Amino acid sequence: KETFLKRSAIIREMRNFMNERGFVEVETPMMQAIPGGAAARPFVTHHNTFGRDFYLRIALELYLKRLLVGGIDRVFEIGRNFRNEGISRRHNPEFTMLEAYQAYGDYETMMELTQSMICHVSEKVLGTLKIEQKDNEGNITKTIDLTPDWKRAKYKDLICEKAGKDWFDLTPEERRERAHQELKIEIDTEGEDFEVTNAVFEKLIEPTLIQPTFVTHLPKELVPLAKLSPEDPDCVEVFECCINGQEIAPAYTEQNNPIEQRERLEQQAGGEQQKLDEDFLTALEHGMPPAGGIGIGIDRLCIMLLGQESIRDVILFPQLKPKEDSPNLRADSDPV
């Protein structure tokens, strides 16, 4: 009970923070003709009157950006997303996000907002910036210090520290072999080269980022909706905020050039391919201001702030597998 009362307080303080910053809260469609804003498998539903399939949203992003085009300079939404993918300690098929977009901002603007918001929430709800993680016996296993300023590190630098300074000098075949043979990472044989590098990050680096860290300058293939970095055209102006060994909030400088945006989406490779949302691209053609955007995973934030181990510990009715001996039992009917 205490966990869920604090979760409610966390969401309340996030909303208060955004309101104080002058952001307008909105509600956007959950059923969408084209699932966009992320690379994920959607849930499909059917609209009988229209006689066509719709998709439960996988992200809040594209509709919120249309509101930037429409003249709302600071906009946010707290809502549920749905992804028809695996279940784990960090993943649930439906999850809660806060997404926000600020005209004339960039990823640096979002970095300040992220740090300030999480510190605000921690102080208001918990009364401290030092978060203690405890084991089942109540022993402190680690302490997360949210005191500003948080560490920054470039994606490529972290990869080279873990996978070898020559990692980006290797051929794609050599990278794949090193990842599999030396680093003992399971690699999708049909995966793209950038996916091999990202597997190194997700398996060997992200779990070690316990203290708040902004990982910046990600490969452009990972985030097709972000602007290219002027420092390195192979990277984008992006950060992933990692705390407690997992990503809490990705953010970036939004791509607002409709021609470049179309090209980037069309070039998106392999399993990352999305259907093109022509309505969104048309909106960009009308003119979207330069902007920064962020998505904060509220469930993961609660895991970290409340010292829990699994997403199941911070949502009231997590999806669970039905009992094999009860074929009619709904997957969501198990008690928490």
C-alpha cells in the first residue's frame, strides 16, 4: 500500500513541476491508424464502423509534436503506452510515460529539465536526494546520490572502455565476432552493425550506470527522429538518462526538417523500420519550431525512487502468465 501511495505522489509532483514550468497538459489518441514514435510491435484492434484496423499507441510523440506545429510551445502528456513485446523485470506490455516537448529548446534544455524534475520529485516525496536500495533483510546494498550536477558520458567513449579502444576501427564482421566470442554477448545473426554495438551498451554498460548519468551522442540509426550532431554527423543530439542500471529517460533535439526526417525514416533499417506517418510529415512541412523532447518512464522512475526490484512491484495489476492448470484464467486476474 505504501508503495502505491508514494507512486501516486510521484506522479502528482511530476505534474506539479510541469505546470510550474508553464507546460500545457493534453490528451492524445490511444487508438492510432499508424503506430509511430518508437520501434516496437503494436497491439492491433479493429474499428467495426470504419471497417479497419487500429493500433494501441506505442508512444505519445507524434501527436504532441503536431501540437508544437499548432502553436502550443510547451506541451506534455502523462499516459499509457502499449507494446506487444516481452515481459521482464523492466518491461510490461502497458506502461506509463511522461512525454514533453518544448519549442526553441534542445537536448541540453531537456537535460536540465530531467535533472530538476527528478530532484524535485525525490525531495518532495521522499525528503532526500540520497536513495538507499536494500535487500530483503533490510541491509543497504547501494546508495544512489541524485545531487546535481549529474555525470555526462559519450556513448562511443563508454563502448570503447568496455569493448576496446579499437572497436570503431574494426570491420562489422570483426565487431560481431568480438561481441560474440570475447564479450560473450548473444548477437542476432541478421542484426545490423549498429545493433551489435548497442547490444554491448545494453548488456555490459547500462547495468553498471548506478549513479545518474547522461549518455550522449548516440548513433543516428538508433534515433531517426532526432537532429544530427554538428560535432559528429554519425551521431544525434540525444541523451539517455540512466540511473540504477537502467534507462529512465531518453531525450533529444527534435528533427524539424521534413525532407531530412522523411529520408531518415525511409533509411531506418531492419527491425527498426516504422510505417511512415504521412500526417506527421505533412505537419512538419507546415513548420515545426526547433524543439527539445523527452520521455520519462514513470514505472522505472518509481522502481528507482522506491527501492524496488521489478516493474511488477510498482504497478497495481501487472500482466502475469495464466496458470497452466486454469486455461480460462485471465492473465491479468492474478493478485499483485
